[in-house]
Amino acid sequence: MARKPPPPPGPLALQGDLDVFCIQAQWEGLQAYLASHEGPLALDLSSVSDLDLSGLQLLLALDRHLDARGDRLALSGVKPEWLDRFRPLGLALLLEGRP
């Protein structure tokens, strides 16, 4: 009897801030996670307090990294104020779930 593949893990929940002060630690944590997990990544941002341009840059780099290995990034928990902040700059596409 063939074994079923394990179900995909639930979303990875980020905590704290995604800002210039915390970005290095967040990136290192994500890199460690990616080194031990394959496949697409669902990221829950609902517990993230603040997202600045550095945090958006991290999410874009993460999206490019996953795309290069043939995987996708899916975001949930995106706060409306982040969309308001980045949409006028033309930088909200990833947050809105569009490529």
C-alpha cells in the first residue's frame, strides 16, 4: 500500500515587527526554516506589529527565493494600513496576493 504524502504544514506565523530594526533576525529565522522545508510557503502576518519598507523588501526577497526554486509564497493576515502605505508607491502587489 502506497503511503500518502504528509499534509502541507499550516501557515508559518511571524511575530513582532518586520522593520529596519528587526529585519536581520527575521530573515535569519526564515532562512533556517527554508533550509529544512521544501515546497510553497504560507506566511501568516497577523501577529506582525509593524511592516516598513525593509520588511516589504524581505517579503519580496523571500518571494524571489521561493520562485527560483519553483515554489510560491502566500501571505495571510495582511493589515489594511500596510496596503494603504504601500499602494500609492505601487508596492502592494505582493501584499494583495498578486504576482
